[in-house]
Amino acid sequence: METRTFKVSYSPHIHNGSSTSKLMWNVTLALLPAAVISVYAFGLNSVRVLFLSTFFAIFFEALALLMRNRNWKQCFDGSAALTGFLLGLTLPPGVSNGIIILGSFVAIIVAKQVFGGLGSNPFNPALTGRVFLLIAFPVPMTTWPLPRGIEQAKQFMGLATTKVTDAVTAATPLAAIKEHAEKALPNISTSDLFFGLHTPGSIGEISAIALLVGGIYLLVRKIITWHIPVSAILTVFVIAMITHFINPAKYPHPFFHLFAGGLIIGAFFMATDYVTAPIWPMGKIIFGIGVGLLTIIIRLWGGYPEGISFAILIMNATTPLLDKYTVPSPFGSKTMRRPS
């Protein structure tokens, strides 16, 4: 008779074969459609920005690991590459090399390694680097070269363009609405926002359809759940619909807010970060609602045209509280009341 033994081991007892490296590279893969569109729209400038931000993120990760007497080869686990790639996607295509390198340093060293490395950082590293650069270098971080189809872009914006050195620049759709709503609104095409070939903006935010393809890929592969992106996007949509109904001449239609700016890349790729987002479903929904609410408040009434970066970082600070108070009840914990 066969003798069966039971081995006692630590959880997890069932493993699906996933790893940190596979998850990180899958998210990077999901961002490639947006990167390809940006290369078509802005040319080699997009390649330069994405290469430098990714390369120096890996470099600073290796340097920090060496200084902490850790295995420097961990810099190739995909987390640093994803941080650098995301940072590059949030930058203007014409930003200088020095600003890109400084942003990678802040994202990896200040926002991640200072707190203990992967899994210990309280705030999203890529967004921390991006917000630092926006505050430190407001002019180059808000100078937007026009993509391919300059004449179409001029007509799309309905605003005057500006000659900066050898580049022609214009305001992003969100900035145009913030400054000249009545003049810009009639010239905004939802299809241009959706496809993104004629829209000024950050490298990774110009094409809504490319980002949606990547977001759906993450959902299908179960790398992320629907709770945060759906709740954030739905919150923005509902508030935008209300304000547009009240004053359509001043506030654009809700689909404009969905497709313009960084809402989609923020909701699918940054707010869902495993480390800085809540664990439990209800916490994720509250987190997403907070991201959407803060984003639309800043867009409509704040000092910046876009609010997704600030919204996610602010909600990152609430993650420990949400994790504490949204823990689901264990199965069978509720005592059933017996009939009298």
C-alpha cells in the first residue's frame, strides 16, 4: 500500500507561473501600441526620449542596488525599465536630454530606492519623476511640438501656433480648453483625439485607441482588474456630462475628457500599480473614484490643464488607509441567525 505524506510549506500553495518580471514586461508590451503611434506622430524624438528615460532608469536602478550591496542584476527584472518607459511616455517629445536623465534619477532613486526598492515605495515612481519635472521645469515640460499633419493640427486647435527654435508648437487640447474654451471647442474633433495623429501632447497620451488596446490586453491577461480604471473613467465621464449639460459653451462633452490628456494611460497603467494601489476590490473602487474626481476637478477648476498625475499621487497616500478599512469579511465569518 502506498504511503502518502503531507508536506507543510508556506503559501502560496498554488502558483500560476507568473512572476514580477513577467508582469512588468507584459505591462511594457501593452504600452508598445502607444509608443508606435508616438514614433509615427513625432518621429525620432519619441525614440530618443523613450530610450534615454528607460536606459537611465535601469542604470540608476543598478547603481542603487550596488550601493546597497544588493544583486545589481535585479535591475533587469523589468520594474526599472517599466518605470523609465512610463516616464518617457509622460514627457513632451521635444524635452532636453538633461531633463530626461534627471527625471529618471528622481523616479528611481528618490521615489523608489530611498524607500527600500520595489514593493516599498508609497508613490508611483514614474509619476513622481514627472511631477517633479513639471514643477522644476514648467516651460520645457509644457512646450508641445506639433505631430505629423501640422496643417491639420492647426485647424484642429483653432489657435495660433508658436515658433520655438526649429519646432512649431501649440497648446494641447486640454490647455486650449482651459485658456480659450469658446474658441477651441468648435474646432476639436473627437476622432482626432481618439486616433491621436494630429494632437499635440505628451508622447504616450495622444492616441486613446492605442492605450485602450493596451489596457484591454492587461484586463484579458488578468494583470489588472477592472475596478480602478472603470471607476476612475466613469467618475470623470459622469461629472463631465453634468458640467457639459449645465454650460456646453464652456465645458466640453464627456468624451473629450475621456480621450484627451492622460486619463486612459493613468487609469490603466499607473493607478493600477501593484505597489501603490489598494489590494481589496472595494478599496480599488474608492481609489478609482478619488482619482477620477480629483482629475476632473483640476481640469475644470484647477490651475493646471491636466490633473491625472496629481490625482494618482494624492490617492497613493490614501492606499494604507483604504487597505485597512476595506478588508472583505472572511468566508463564513458572519454568524447565521437561527429561527426561534
